[in-house]
Amino acid sequence: MKVNVLKKLENELKIEIVGSSHGLCNLLAKRLLEDKKVEFAGYDVPHPLVSAPIIYIRMKGANKPEAALIEATRKVREANDAFGKELERVLKA
């Protein structure tokens, strides 16, 4: 997986995630939209045969989109860890 920064402004960020899919991008967009400082967050897959979705984030005020993306990524990892632990627990039973 490779991340390319396509646009970086004071309150906007546009990145391309080469080798990713709807799954990761949908999770990130959902977590980003839970942040009250985020004005807009979404993603697009420009072509279905090329696995390089583009995530776009626009923040309210002077908030940094990089910080929001890092926080959203942390929340996704925490949810994934919790799911993995619960799955292990129920499959051992």
C-alpha cells in the first residue's frame, strides 16, 4: 500500500491510497465524519480496474486535516483490535 498526497492546503487534504479498496476508505470516511471539526470527508474510486481510491477531507476553521486523518486511523485500528479479540473469544468456545 502506498499513499500519495495529491493536494494539501491549510484546511484540505486529498490523498490517493494505491492498493486499497472501498473497505478501508469507507471506514476512514465514516470515522472522519464523526469528528465535529470535519466539514466534509469522502472518497472516490476514479476507475474500478485501478485500485487507487482518493480520500478528500475539508476541515472547519483552522483545524488540520492531517490530525483528523491520524485520529480516524487510530479509531479504525482500535475497532479492528476489539473485533479481533472478540472473534478469538467466541471461536475458542
